[in-house]
Amino acid sequence: EGLIIVDTPGLNAIGTEPELTLNLIPNAHAVLFILAADTGVTKSDIDVWRNHIGSGMGRMVVLNKIDSMWDELRTNEETEQQIARQVTTVAQTLALEEK
């Protein structure tokens, strides 16, 4: 009768027992899937998304580490364009609507 938040290890940290994390997903009302903005969607990310999470109600993707995309050699406009391209690429890869 309350809110329970479970912060699971990242995909690279779940190691040899990924079922501990992956078994929690089907019963979750919401899943916040956090990806690094500088790397985008990795093969293991795609596998977990397609096989365990999937799109639908309560499934959200967030790009983290967006500050790593700023570079003194680029203008703010160029950086914004790069971020927008990354958002589009991630959305297309995971078959999601951009927001």
C-alpha cells in the first residue's frame, strides 16, 4: 500500500546472476531504463529492452551523462544538435516515440 522503489544494478554490474534483476521487471508498475547519452544503446541494452522490458505503459528511457556531450570545440547549437540526434537514434533503436 505504498511506493516501493528498487534500484537494481546496471547491466554491466549484474554479472553472473542477471536473473536477480531481470526477475523484478515483469511485476514492476514502472521501469526507468537509464542509458548513457554518450554511448547510446549497447547490444546488452537492446537485449534487455526487447526481451525483458519492452515499450508500453510505465516503461521510460532516460539519457544520463548528457553533460559529457558538451565540448569547448563545439558551439551550443552543435551540441544541441548532437543531443537531438542521440535522442532520435535511441528512440528509433528501441522503437519508442520521442518526447
